[in-house]
Amino acid sequence: MSELVMDRPVLSADYRARRFQNWIIIGFMYSMFYMSRYNFSAIAPTLQGIFGWAKSDLGIFETLLPLVYGLSVVINGPIADKIGGRKAFLIGAVGVVIMNGLFGFSHLLIQTPAVWEGKELVASAVLVSGISKGSIVWGLAIIWAINGYFQSYGALSIVKINAQWFHIQERGTFAAIFGILIRFGLILAFSCTPLIVKYFTWYWAFWIPALFVALLFVLTLFFVRDTPAEAGYENFDTGDGLGNINTDEKVHLKEVLKKVFGSKIMWTIAIGSMMIGFVRRSVVDAWWPVYYKEMHQIVGTDIAYQITAWGIAIFGIIGGFVLGIMSDRVYKGRRAPVIVYGFIGMAVVLILFYLSDAMGFSPIVSAILLACLSFFVNGAHGMVGGAATMDFGGRKAAATAVGLIDGMQYLAGAFVGMAVGYITTNWGWQAWKLWPIPFAIIGAIVMSRLWNVTPKGKSGH
């Protein structure tokens, strides 16, 4: 299948085609996981209007899902390493379909939607007999949190599978493609679900993503394989220090846990991931639709909103490629330098974002700055979640590694959910822009400690 040239195998066209088949199916599955997770955030203003929820109610959802997700990826990482990425993906898909379906059926509990005059709630939603506002908030939040549990299998699975198929010097570029999948899923969530609400109704924004996940479940079941050997190819040395291992060899849980949780490097990356989580979940991935509604009276079908949704996605993709290719080509597989650049960029853009509203600029300027913020956030996240986890976890422990890294990011996100609701209610949207800046600075400092570290523990050149 291949011959080694400077430690990097030259892969046959046939192998690349089979890898692409694997990759495209699980890639789209991962995108649909994103759509079926961020559909809530995308139409949060609509749900707020229908159910009569305050920002503190939205904060419950934005706390419980990342909290459960963050804990679940840590717990489920060793499970995915044990059973394989394909089985883990299939388990997650079943749960995602069921939870999104149930959330959509909650429309049957509403007799009359809430009534608003501007930002003031005039009349609460009238619910079916015996159901209170508090019970429906917490009931749906729990359903959404369970969705978070099943969502956690997505990142674990895709990294676990692709760690078997990609050489270490391809993984920075892989992380850029990983970022495309994330942003494609976010386009589907933030751009398309408001259109679904407009032309159908709000509960189809949960049912349509569930139908796509169900379709990709079938494709994954029949056409995806965990390793090259299972697809009829020879396994090769991916350069992560494990050599040309026998993938049929039993994975020992103790060995996997020691490799990940006993590594200072992994814990340093995990802290960096937490800092990304504070910025990402505060601004880019959750609250900006509510910001637009309250600060600029802009809804999901307006031009500025749609520019933001697409700008965040496109600039996020570009950021993933720029930082990913830099880490492969300029820094020869070292991820920390470009992650540091990502954190510095986040801090600068957040300051500019604050100034844009302070100086009364158009919402279009906000859209541009949110897109620029996505460039740095997605670029850094792709390196942390898509490359470093494979590099330092290796093929055996890839899922456990991504569980620790992704888990820390979402645990930070759980803190953000309630915090943003409180901050915006008491200090307004300008404070919302400033409060993540210290976390970006901490992230840059922490990741700079790994500047010359490579997966094999040697200094970069």
C-alpha cells in the first residue's frame, strides 16, 4: 500500500479513495451532530418568545448540555477506545435522533404562546393542564442534557477512527478539515434552522436534523470501517510513536488511562482547551443570536444575522486551514505555536468588538468581527481537538485523549452558560464582550510552555 519516505508514507490512490469514503460519511455525521446540538442556540430567541423564557432560563440549557457533554466525553473516551469509533458513533447517533425528536414534540405542551411587547413579557405561555413553566424549562433542559451525553460520542469517534488512517504529518491539515465539518454543522444550525422556523415551524428545526442523523447512521453502519485493515488494506506507521501496531491487539484500559491522564503535556493542552471553551461558548457558539435580538433588534432571517452565520463559518474554516497547515509545514507538527497565535488573536478581536458598539458602528461591523473571532477560535480548537489529541494520545488512546481535551472545554462552557445569563442581565452586552479576554490571555501563556514540544517528546527544529 505504501512505502516510507522521510517517515511519511506515500499512499496509493486506491487507499486515499477508500479513506475519503470513510472520511466523508463520518464527517457529514459529525456536521449533523453539530446541527442537532446548536439548533437550540440558533433559535433560542424564538424559543424564548414562544415559551416566555428569560435569559436565565436559556442559561439553564447552556449550562446543562455542556456540563453533561464535558463529563461524558471524559467518561466515554475510554469506552470508545475499547469498542472502536464506529460503534461509538452509532450509539451516539441513536440517542441524538431520539432526544431531538422528543424536544420537537414539546410543542404539544403549548396551548398559547407567550405574548411580548418589545423586551417585556406581557403574558406567559399557556401550557397544557398540570404543567408549570418551571417544569417545562427543567424537563426540556434535561432532555437537552441527555442529548449532550449522546453528542459526546461524535468527537471521540471521528478522532478515534481517523487516528488509524492519517499520518502525524497529515493531521494538522486533517484538523483544518475537522474545522470545516464543525463550521458546516454550525452553518446548518445558525443559518438554516431560522429558515426552517420561518417556512415550517420551530419544532421542525429539531426533527429535520434528527432525520439526517438517522440517514447517516445507516451509511456509517454499512460503509465505515475503523481501521485500514478492516477495509482490506495494510496498517502503517502513523508516526505517533506506536509503530506499525496490530490493531487487533487488545486495548488495555489501564494503559490508555495512564497514557492520557498521567501526561503533563495532555493536562497542559486540556487547560488550553478550557480557555478556548470560555471564549467559544461565551460568544461564537451560543449567545450571539440573543445579542443581535436585544442589542440591534435583528432576527435570524435578517441580512446582518445571515452574514454573521456564514462569516463565522467561512472564517472559521479559513482559520482552521491557515493554522493547521502552518503547524504541519512551518512548525513541522508542533501545534502549540499556532494555538498561541490563536489566543492572541481572540483577545485582540474581542477588544475591537467592544469598541465597535461603543462607537456606534453598524451591526455589519459586528458581523465582520464575529467572523474574525471565529477565525482564531476555530483555528485553535481544530489544533487542540483534531490534531494534538491524535498526536499525544496515539491510535490506542485517541478517544480518551479527545475526551479529556473536549471535556475540559465543555466543562468551561457549562460555567459560561449561567455566567453569561447573569452578566448580560446585570451589566449588559458590552460586558459580555470583555469578560472572556483574560481567559484568552491565560490560554496563550499556558500553551506557550509547549512551544517546542512534539508528539515524541523531542524539541522542534
